[in-house]
Amino acid sequence: MGWFDQPKSLGNREFGSSVALPIWLSFTKEIIDRIPKKSVLPPEGLSVIKIDKSTGERADEDTQDTIFEYYLEEYLPD
């Protein structure tokens, strides 16, 4: 085990999210424009549909608790 692999406290009431996150944000702010942007589209024949999490039915614009599900186009929900 290397020196950095030794479990030890980061300090009193210190956590990775409070210690490391500001460092990570500072780093990413410097390089964000160099990170390639690409959109991931579903393959042809597959659709992404917003579903009401509690009913499993297709969500409408008033539905609050939703998830996205993938469907083959021949089996789209009503």
C-alpha cells in the first residue's frame, strides 16, 4: 500500500466533498472549454419517453415525479 492509500482523517468535520470538491471545481473551470461536447442520441428505432414514476404510464406536463425509459418504437406506451 502506498502512502496515500492509508486510511486517515481529513481533519475535524472534513469530508471529501468539502475538501476535494472546491479543488475539483477550480480545476474543471480552467479546462471546461477544452472538454469535447457531444450529444448521445438513442439508436434508430429506440425512443426515450418520460414516464410517471408512480403509475408507470406516460407522463404528462403536470406530472412531478418522472423518469425516462427507453422503448422500441413498435412498443411505445399510449
